[in-house]
Amino acid sequence: MGAWYIERGPEADVVVSTRVRLARNFKNFPFPCRMTAEQESMVLSEARDAVLNGNSAIAKDFVFVNLQSLDNLDRQVLVEKHLVSPQHAEIKKYSGVLVSRDERISIMINEEDHLRIQCLFPGMQIDKAWELCDKIDTLLEERIDMAFDSSYGYLTSCPTNLGTGIRASTMLHLPALVMTGYIRNILEACSKLGVAVRGLYGENTEAAGNMFQVSNQFTLGKSEADIIAGITNITQQIIEQERVLRAELYKQNPYRFEDKVCRSMGILMQSRIMSTEEAMKLLSDARLGVDMGIIKNVNGETLNEIMLLSQPASLQKYAGKLLGPDERDIRRAELIRNKLQHRI
Amino acid sequence: MGAWYIERGPEADVVVSTRVRLARNFKNFPFPCRMTAEQESMVLSEARDAVLNGNSAIAKDFVFVNLQSLDNLDRQVLVEKHLVSPQHAEIKKYSGVLVSRDERISIMINEEDHLRIQCLFPGMQIDKAWELCDKIDTLLEERIDMAFDSSYGYLTSCPTNLGTGIRASTMLHLPALVMTGYIRNILEACSKLGVAVRGLYGENTEAAGNMFQVSNQFTLGKSEADIIAGITNITQQIIEQERVLRAELYKQNPYRFEDKVCRSMGILMQSRIMSTEEAMKLLSDARLGVDMGIIKNVNGETLNEIMLLSQPASLQKYAGKLLGPDERDIRRAELIRNKLQHRI
């Protein structure tokens, strides 16, 4: 099994990845925003030990990463892979992450909550992601006394996570909804249904490359199963609408449609300078071309890989050195050319 | 030897082709604008016979084309190959053209003058073009009594051609002069020196694809040799300036420069719909890339061929049928993709 950015899962023509995360806190420590350095350190080592030490069934599957031991670039790479949140990558005294070897599970320690258990799968695999999260949570709860209230449920730093502490989300590629403007209707409907829609890297990020993250806004008053069912339901409706609009747009003018995606492909294959923003835009067109069967000699996994590797930190990691913004644009173009030509 | 659009000649990085033409009229007939249909017919057959019949040394090299026997498409193809002028392609009662098998010589009959002898060479070969024109003229004058006045020289329909009746021109690709805006200085200087600068298809055509035709404005009061020397001289100066500016632009920002030409190449290789105008623009970038050594797997001859074949009439000829404007744009994109992929 590979990470979300290497494999393509079910419904991959629209759903890039699925994520479920649980917010959990130790009962015997104040929330992270109120901890002393000593307490931070204790939470970090207790969480690490719960997974890696003793007779833990999952010990051998995980790697512990002390975020303080990483330089800024390596922390940003984790953010770009969605293994830690942007907030978690900021420098603190004691923070870390436990990452499974296939990069599908990450457990952030001392983020906004003591623990953020996250499972990330390629394509539409929300039930699997939830099952795995639940399993990891059960294993952790055998070792850690969690902050739980019989009427409120799990207690969290921020009240928006109170109760189940669950956030289930799907990352959707919605070019046809954007092109036709119908995305506005989706956004309105979601907002009324208590479903949040964000860009690729969480809150306050624009929908670069027509990528939208759909997730539940409320964690209280509903069971995990109901929340998962709700996100599944709305995601399936959006998938259906996106597919209908793609077919419609193609039918309206096949040559115009093919021309758009093929030109973007041509530019990706030949450019010498490319910004992240432009890359995301063109990769969205290329992905649409692949998913519509127009571009046949490139596969979706390659586009996923390029999308990740062309982000600023991953790109510098790939280049093996720090790069200024202009150098990044040159290296990005080079990376994209190389990746596309090797797969054609 | 191949036609101007198949081979590349000397200085091909700037000079696409060279043309010399002579205007001549029969002494015993009124100018074309004043001829009766019968006289038109007589001029046509006398001119044809002078080349093709008897013991003419060049008879076997020429094909006579009766323009009335061609449909509109075939006449336009001749225009796009520069073998006849746009005016000559318009429907008249009796008109024709004698074309050499290598398409380097054409003798228009009953154009603005009774005869327009034209030699068209790839690259900068103005002396060769003039020598060949002069040779054809001498052969014709052995058989035809030309309208000549001892003080004015050759008499022509329009006084602008009086005297030598010569027009020498070079077709120049000047992207760097256009990009930097210095083309304005060239146009001003040329105008002061009695040199005309026009677009690709003669008078009243825009400089599509950064192509400029430089030719002498005056035919009277100077010898043919002086006129040829003048156009040679100004062409060489323009070549030099264009080359300096190309090197300068490249040096200023090599990546930006390469990015521009390579993106155009990428679009040419992948688009599904392309107008003539866009094709000319992108082919200009591609040509610049080839001539600067940036694009290595395409040759200039292929670009010449594409530039010709993507013109509306040639494109329809290539497709083997009449096409509406939208179909042409689709076929043009297809033609360009095929031609470029075969040569890479």
C-alpha cells in the first residue's frame, strides 16, 4: 500500500484522497495552550511510548519524528504531504508526529490538542479511513487515559471539536463545477448542511488547482457513523454533479474541451519556468484530460506525484538544496518535464 | 533544388526567402487594363509559346497553368506559395502562369503587366535570383518584342515600375526587432531610403508571424545592379541588428527566453484548434527557438513547410476538401501536430 499521493483509489476521477482525524487529549494534563514546557515534554514522550514501546501491536509500523529535530524545509515537506498541519509545523518547544511507514496514518502530538489521529487514503475510502482511525484510537485508549465527559464526549481545546472529536473530509477535484460556476451552488448547499469546504491546504487557502476539501463542521450531537455517512452522502452527490457537468461540457464542444486540456499538457511538457499557482492550474487541466480519457499516455498517479513534488518545500527537498523563488520556478518546470517525459 | 518553402538557404536564421521580379510588356499590345479579350488571349498564347515551344532551352523546365482552368482553391494555393500575386489570382478572361518544376521561377501572364518574371530562392540569395531572372528575361526577349523606351527604359502599366521594372525583395523573420520595439526605427529608416517594408503576402497585409518583406520602392534612375546592391545592403544591416538583439534578449534572461519559445512549441505540438493568426505567432517563436539552438529536434524546413501548409487554401488542399473556418482550425492543429511529431 502506498501513500495517498502515490496510489489512486476508488472514484479517483473526482476524489483525490479521503481523511478522517480524531482529536484526543490526555485526562491528566491541561490543554496544549496551557501546558508548561515540562508537561509538553511529558505528553510527547507518553504518546510516543504508547505507540512504540511495550507490546504495542502497531509499534513496528510507526516512525516517531521529533519536529524540533527537523529543519524548516523538512517540516514543510510533512505539511505538503498532509502528515502534519501547517500550525503543527510551527516551532514549539516539544512537538512530534508518529507516522506509519506507508504514510497513511499520522498521530500529531501537541498540536491544538494533545493528539490528532489522522488516516489518509487515496480516493474515496472514507469507511476504511474511519475504521483505521477508530482502531488506532482504541489501541491508544488502552494505554492513555483520555479526557472524556459522559455528557459532552471527548473534550478538546477548541469547542468546535468537542464530542466525537472527528473530522472526516474528502479532497475533490472539481474543474467542471468551477468552469460552469455551479461550484457556488455547492458551496451554498454545503454551508446550509453544516459542511465546510476549503482549499487544498486547509483553512484560509484558496482552491488551487480546483481542489476542494469537504468536511463536517460539527462534531457534537451526532455519532461518528452519522458524521461519516453525512460526508459520504454529500461527497457522492458532488461526484455525480461533477461527472454530469464534465460530460456536458465535453459534449458541447469536444474539440474545444480537448484543446484546453491538451494545450495545458503541452505547456507542462515544455515550459522552462513555472509558478506553483500555474502548475496547479495546468495540472488540474491535465488531470481532467486523463480522467476523461483524452490524455492517454500519462497516468493519474504521476499527476498526483507532480502535484506534491512541485510544492515549494518538496521541490527543494527533491532538488537537494534550498532554492530562491526564481530558482524554484525553474526547477519546478524541470521536474514536471522530467516526470511527464518518463511516463509517456 | 527545392522550392523556397522546402529548403533553407544562406542566412536562414533571419532570411526566409529572396525574390526578384521583372515587369515586362509586349510592344505590340496595349497594357492589360486596356486590352480586348482577343488581345488578352493572344498575349497569353504568345507568352506561353515563347517559353514552351520551338527550341526554347527552358521549355522542359516549365509547366503552363491556365488560371481559368483552376478552381478558386487551387488559385489560392498558388498565391500562398507566392507563385502568383493575390491580384493575379482574381478571375479574368485570359490569364496564366508559367511555373518552373522546382517552383523557383514563375512567369505571370496578364497580371498588371503582360509579363511578371519572378525568381524566388530560399534564404539570402538575391544575386542568384537576379541572375536567373536576367537569364529568363534575355531568353524571352529573343522571342518577344518588349515595350522599351531609350530614355525611360522598360514601359509598365504603373509608373512605379517604369525603367528597370525590377523589384528585389527579401522576406525577413524579425522577432527580436518586434519584441524590443526597434522595428519602428527600421521602418522609419527604410522609408527614408526608398525601401518598402510589407507583411508576408505583399501590400496591405500585416506582419503575421514577425515576417517582413523588404523591397525597393523605385525602379527608375538606377541600374538593376545598384537596386540589388541597395536591398542587399539594407538586408544585411537588418540581419545584423536582429542577431544582436536576439543575443541580447537571450543573455538578459535565458530561462525566460527559452520558456517563451518552448511553451509555444508545446502548444503547437498539442493543440486541437488553431487559427492561422495564432499558428503564425507560435511558429515565429518556434523558428526563433530553432535558430537560437534552443529547440534541437525540429528543423527550419519543417517550420517553413508548416507555415505554408497551414495557410487556408493549402490546408484545404492538404485535407483534400473544402473546409469551413472552424474545421480549418481543427485541421490546422492536426497538421501541425503531425508534422512536428514526425520530425522529432
